[in-house]
Amino acid sequence: MFTNVEHIGIAVRDLAVSNALFASLLNAQPYKSEEVASEGVMTSFFKVNQTKIELLVPTRPDSPIATYLEKRGEGIHHLAFEVADIGAEMARLKAEGFTLLNETPKQGADNKLVCFLHPKTTNGVLIELCQEQPL
């Protein structure tokens, strides 16, 4: 079951420039920056009340974010939803006919297990499922 919007992911070309832009826009500094080497991405997180914004910049030319930027340019990349049990939610969604981009949860940024749903089965929106991992 989805519990809330976990974050909104935004693909950017230059993290320093985008950090400055969003810091000015949100009147807040990023609270965390983290590389996810397996995805070829550097992330930066902002939080305003309970809303999180994740900026994503590619760290290598073959990363999914690099491909996205090449095809579509900067902008909203995905919507992430928090779930209590990612394995159960993946099984439910697969049974409902959604296409999972990974068959097992994988390590994501911000101490989350993640799975993505193919946008072809979600009206063109890349959906990410996120489950908090124990520390």
C-alpha cells in the first residue's frame, strides 16, 4: 500500500547550478547529497515540511539520467511513493499488469530500497516505490 509521496525526482544537467536555484526557490539548503554509483547518479535532497525534492545529475554518460536528459532535457523525472512492504507491493502491482523495471528491490538513495515501474504502464510517468531500511 502506498503511504505517501516520498519525493519528486528532477533530472538536472548541473547540480551546483540547480542546488543554487532550488535553494533560492525553496528558501532552504539541501539536507543531503549522495552518489548512487549503481545508477550512475549524484543526488541532492531538499525538504520543505514533509515534501522532498531530489535533484539527479548523471555521473556517467550511460546512466539512465544521462539518457533521460539527452531525450527530454531537464525536468521532472519521476514520482516516488513510500510503501511499507516493497516486496508485497511489487508483487501486487505485477499481478495488476504493471511492468517492473527491476524484479527485486535495489539500493537507492536516502537509505531506501527502491523499484521502478515502467512509464508505458503508468500513463508515461516513471513511478518509484521506496521503502525505508533500518539503520
